[in-house]
Amino acid sequence: MDTESRIRQQIANHALLLYMKGTPQFPQCGFSAQVAHILTHCAAQFAYVNILDNPDIRATLPKMMNWPTFPQVYLKGELIGGCDIVTEQFESGELKKMLLEAQVLGEEAAFISAD
């Protein structure tokens, strides 16, 4: 499977997907850490891809989605944005509403690797 197909499949197969540097348990950049913390704080059920372990995805995804930076958050197949946007949506309460409507909230946060 080529990289673009793999990315499209990951986005289609996971209601909430975070492309990040590192993992939620061990983020490798401050922006990725902040987004993972926000999603965890919201008790979101999400998948993640560590782009540091996937250089093909790291190179391809920004071109595919016309979004140059990481992390990138996808909800129901749509790009929400990166750290700044997710943080603004969290602070305004909009993110929690979006996650509730998408039915990706649980009693506590849970995450799995999308690889």
C-alpha cells in the first residue's frame, strides 16, 4: 500500500486521529504534548500515529492535506488543525462539544496506535 492510501485508510478508520511527534505517553515536542494532554483531559478516545517512526507519513501528510506542521488532528475524517487551533477550541469549549457530537468521549481517555 502506498503512503497516501495508508494515510487515507488511517483517517477513515479512526473517528479521532492525532498525527504527532512521539506518543501520548512520551511526546517528543511541546506542541504534540499539549494536544495529547488536551485530548486526554477531555477523556477522548483517540488513535495516534508517531510520525517520528513513520518518515514516509511525516513527508507525505503535509503535502496531501496542505497543512505544513505537526501535530495534526482529524475528527470524522476532517482536519481540525494543529496545536493553536485545538488549544483555542478547547479554551472556548468548542472542542468538547465537537468531541461529544462525534461520540468520541468516554469515562476516561484511551488511545491506541493507528499503525
